[in-house]
Amino acid sequence: QVQLVESGGGLVQAGGSLRLSCAASGRTFSRYNMGWFRQAPGKEREFVAAIRWSGDSTYYADSVKGRFTISRDNAKNTVYLQMNSLKPEDTAVYYCARDRRAFYSGTYYTADTLYDVWGQGTQVTVSS
């Protein structure tokens, strides 16, 4: 069973930065696209960013484009989310997830139903 464990969340002031990490178990991490989602209180879970299995392509939600950067280190079985210029509206629980499709290099899917393995989430709180 593949497991994902997020870390790096915390409390920061608006305009600050955080780097989230997601460590994956298993031997097939490098075969899969990975994504980050977030869920604020009372809101549906929303797509944040995704990265191709090979690490050479990324995709971002409009709300975070230019501020967040997703990256991965397949040798370390880890995906990262660097969050800069944080805003109070970024406050949410952040989840990493694995795409269902191995070696998929086509269209990025933002629906959470396209991801089959999820981490436990890490809280990010941005104060005004």
C-alpha cells in the first residue's frame, strides 16, 4: 500500500512563505503525476497544483499561479509545494495526492476523483 505523509504546515503572516513536503512510500512513486489540493472550513476541496511523473511539466490553479511552485525529487520519493506571498485566503488543510494514471503525460485533471491515494493533510494558517 502506498502511503503519503505531508509535513511543513504552520502559522505564517500574510506575505510569508512555507514549504510543504509530501513523502511517499512504495517503489512506484516516479511513475505517477502528483497533485496538491486544499480544503478550507466550510468549502469544498479544491485543486492547487500538479506535477508530471517526470517532473518536467507543472500545472497550477489560477488562484496560486505565480505564487506557488510544485516540484518533486523522485530519488527521494518526495513532492514539494513552495508557497510564497501567502494570503489569508490560502488558509486551509493541504493534501498531497497521487494521480490514478501511471506515466500519464496528457491533460492534467483537477478533479479530486482522479487521484487515488491521499495524505492525511497538513494545516496552513495565514494571518492578516
